[in-house]
Amino acid sequence: MKVLIIQPKIGMGDMIIYLPYIHAISKKYQKQVSILVKENTRANDLLFDDHHINEIINLDRKKNGSGLHDGVKGFFKLSREIKSKNFDKVFIFNSSIRYFLLAKLAGIKKISQYPLLKKRDNIVTSAKVFTENELNTIVSTQPILRLRNDVIENAKKKFDPKFKYICLGLSASGPTKRWGIDNYLKLCVMINEVIPSKFFLAGGEKDQNLIDKILNSKIGKHCESFSKLNIRETLPIIKNCNLCISNDTGWMHIASALNINCLAIFMDSPVLAYGKYSKNISVIIPEGETEETTTHNTLGKDKISFDQVYKKSINLLN
């Protein structure tokens, strides 16, 4: 049985959230599986040590329609690519007719998919219910990101036991989901006054101005940036951290899957979808909101209690 899994959502966080279901399918069939995912999930970097995955096929679709798999020509090109691999079974974590037709054109006989034209739902609930119904087994929502022990231990050699190490997830998918950099800067200073700590600044090239502000501050000598590292290089570093403090961003989801305690600051995204699936995630929400009401368009970045973030950080570090 040769199995393909189609996961067409974008972002590292989404890729992490779907891992338990990919692993469950692989275990059920006792075979490695292939996955079709978008390149910006960073699956090639995240899953290079995952023994459940045989092949990562990059779905090249772009917002401006210039991707290799965009449009009618791109659709048929992708269907030919998939057909050449002779899959027997496909699981489609999406309700689009496009992917159903893709599987049909690729000659895949057994197709399991979300109900066609299904309304948007909690991402975790939809994936869990779908997988459990298809496999007839209970599936944990806790993701596990796998790294080789020698890679982890090699990174650990650079860690001084006199310090606590904290990963800061400074990036975000938009300004309304980003806690102010001055807050992170103040937090680093206050934590370091109580618990000697080192900080890893997790962000990309677009976050360089935020990273520079911290590096050029009085706490900067205790900080190191991820901006010039690829995702694969950051994983063993994060794995050796004591805590991740982060916006709702891919870094937080990565840390959670590496079994690191995470303090996730939710300002404008759904807590019930992205903050409750993992035992490793503790959430901070805007004052006056609940976990149920903190969702898209909450716009609560100015209602996050700094004292609450600080106190929870200290408690988690201890």
C-alpha cells in the first residue's frame, strides 16, 4: 500500500499541527508515507529526521498565480507528477473539489477526504475527527518533532548550565498578532535579573529590525539571533532550551513539538485552535477576553498584561 497525504495549508505551525495524523496514518499502514505540502511549511527542514515520511512533494502554488501548479496547466502538471508515483491511497486534509479531482486524475483508487465544501472549522478538531473516523482509532493531538540524539547532544555542548535558555518567538503573520518588541526587551531584562538567562531571538529576515533592537540593548550580550540560521539548524538549539515565550507563530509550535514548555501570547488568533492541542502550551490572552472569545479580529495586543507574562515566565522557568 503506497499512501499519499495532502496537507495544503501554509506555515510551519500548520505543518506541526498535522504531524500526529500523518504519524497515525503511517503507523496504521506500517509504511512510510509521502506528503504533498506547500514549500513554506518548511517540511523539508522540519521533517528530515522523521522516519514516518518517505517523500516530501512540494506543492508550488502562489498568491499571484505564478506557481508551477497554479492554473489549469499547473493542475494537470501536478496530476501527472502524482500519477507517475503510483499511489494506492490518498488522505486529503481539505474539502476542496480541486484535490478530489487531482486524486482522480492521478489514478488513485482509494480516496479519503474531508466532506466536500465543508465549512471552516477548528483545524485540530477537523483533522482529529477525520483521521479517527478513517483509521477507527483514537489519535492524540500532541505532535512529536523527531531529531537524532547525536544532533541534540552536539548542540547541548554549547549550553552553559549556569544559565536558563529561552527561545523568543518574535515573528508573526501580521502586526496584530505581534506583542510589542519593547515588551519582549523589558521581559528579558527582568527575567535575567531574577534568573541568569540567555535568549535566542527567533525570527527571519523580515524581523531583523526587531532583533537588532534587542541585540543593541543592554541585554544584547545575552542574546543570539536565529535570523541567519536555516530552520534545520535551529531545531537542536530549541530542543535544548528551558522555555519558549512566543507570539502565536511557527516557532512556538516547533518548540511544543520538541517537548519544550511554551508560553504563547494570543492577541488576534483562535486559542482553541492553536493553543490547546498540546500539553506543552500555556496561553496568555488579552484582559477581558476568554479562551473562547480570543480569536481572529480580537485585536488584543494592547490588552496583554505584562505582569502576567512575566509571572508565568518565572513560574515555568522554575
